[in-house]
Amino acid sequence: MLPLSLFACGGSADELLVLHTADGYGYFDDCGCRADSTGGLAKRAWVVDSLRRASDAPILLVDAGDFSGGENAYGAALGRVMVDAMELMEYDAFTLGEWDFNQGPAYLRALIEENPIAWVHTNYDVIGLEDLGRETLVVEKGGRRIGLLGLFNPTILLNPAMRDSVVVEEDVVASTKRGIAELEEQGVDAIVVLSHLSYKGDRTLAQHVPGIDLIVSGHGGKTLNAPEEVVPGTWIVASGSLGQFLGRAELEFEKGPEGESMVAAVGGELIGMDPALPNDPRLDPLFARYEEERKSLLRRELESMQAPGASAPIDPRGDDESIRLENPQS
């Protein structure tokens, strides 16, 4: 049962509420897990909207990558559903993971150009997309300036469609320090890293780079039930995978020794997308669109079976099982 306190009116001018997700892998419905089949974008949208209406604190909504589906045509359709749903939920920013690169540069350009969500990529770029996104980003929330960085793990092996197009700076520490310096010059109240490094990589980053307030962890599906303070002043949050949870982190601010605003503490928890939660009906058209596209793809595959030597059609949810088997572990 969902705690009613999550939607009670709360928060203050000295707080920032960060809602975070990662590693969705195109799951717009529940995870299909045997033990606990939870999740769903429609439930997430309902929760986000409820929190916006209930909280007095400003809200920052972000994703740390791998929101898209698999490598086939169904994965491409799922990626479009995910991005359109994120736009509807009014995400502020995202960074990309290896699953988001599956369909190649042209597909990625279309996704990024057709939605207003900011793409932040501090230590990586995509050839042909240099005009899109930002290396560093400042978002204003409730009178506070929040600096954002986006990091990609240089050791991840990409599929052939993007292997030669993604350029990643190998020295993650150096690129992060450079990004922090740029944000500090712009005068920010907090620095949030959208990380696709993995939980282990995030811990290492926190230990080597001062000045980070919050790391939103992606890549590997790590789940942290509460924010973890790795070193004094730097917290990590992780919401798991397949959309089973929405992460909620509360950043509390105070005046520093020179009167500057600084993050004093981070609290929070994970909100489970329980089957009992309502669905936001605003997402129904997106799901209907995907269903039509799925049926069209399946019809074409069945027709192709008439050709000599044709292979069996792909399972309409064909990427689901491969996602479970290939989901990288931190």
C-alpha cells in the first residue's frame, strides 16, 4: 500500500525535490517480473503529477539513461513511446545510455529534436549531433540554480550502429572536474550528476571529485532504498530498472560560511509503482499508437514468412527477455 505521506502537502523553500529514474529499457508497462510485477509509465505519470500538486518544494525530474528499447523495430517504437511519455511528464533533463544508442544517429537526432527535454552530455558526444544538447546545464527551480552534468561510461561496448559515432572522453574524473568548474563559474546552488557509469563507478567518482552534491545512478539497475552519502557532502541515489520505482530525493539547503547556499542533507526513498496505483489517462494515446505500430510490424513479418528461407517473426515483446538476461550488473 502506498504511504499517504508521499502525497501530503510538504516541502519548504529551503528544499528541492529531485525525482529520478534510470534503466527503463522501453518498459512502458509493468516489468513482467515473476515475483513482483510492478511498474508502468502511466502510474509514474500519476505519481509525478500528484507530487507536483502536493509539494510546496520545487521539483526537478531527471533520467540517467537507458530509457529506450532494444535494437529491432519494436525497440525503436518503444523508445518513441518512452520519450513522448517523459515529455508529457515534463522531465527537465536526461543523459543517454547504451540502449538509447541502439537505433543509430538519425533515430537519435529525431528523438532529441522532437522533444523539449534537455540532453546533457559532459564527457561524450555523438558525431553528427554536435549541435544538440549541452555539456553542462543550469536549471532554475524555485529561485535556485541547479547545475547538471551527464556522464557515460567509456568502457561500455556499443552496438555496431553507433560504435564509431559516440566519442567518449576516457578520463571521467577530468571531464567531471571541468564541468563542475564551468557550473561554479555560472553560480549554482547545487550540482547534480546524471550518471551512466554504474553504481561502482559512481562511488569511485564521488571519492575522487569534490563538489558533487547528488549523483543519480544509472547503468546496471542498482536499487538504493534511500540516498547514500559516499563521502561527506556527496550522496548517490538509484531507482533500479524496468520502471519499477520512481526515486524521490529531498535536498535540504542552508547558508554556508560566506552566506552562500549549499546542500546540507539529502533524504528520500523509492516510490514503488504498485499495481493498485491509478493510471494517468493522458498516456493512453501513446500506448494505442504503439499497439498499432506493433501490429503493423507483426503483419509485415508474417507476410515476409511467405518468402523462401524466411526466418520466424520476432516476438512482439521480443526484447523483454533479452533485457532481463543482458541487463548489465554493477
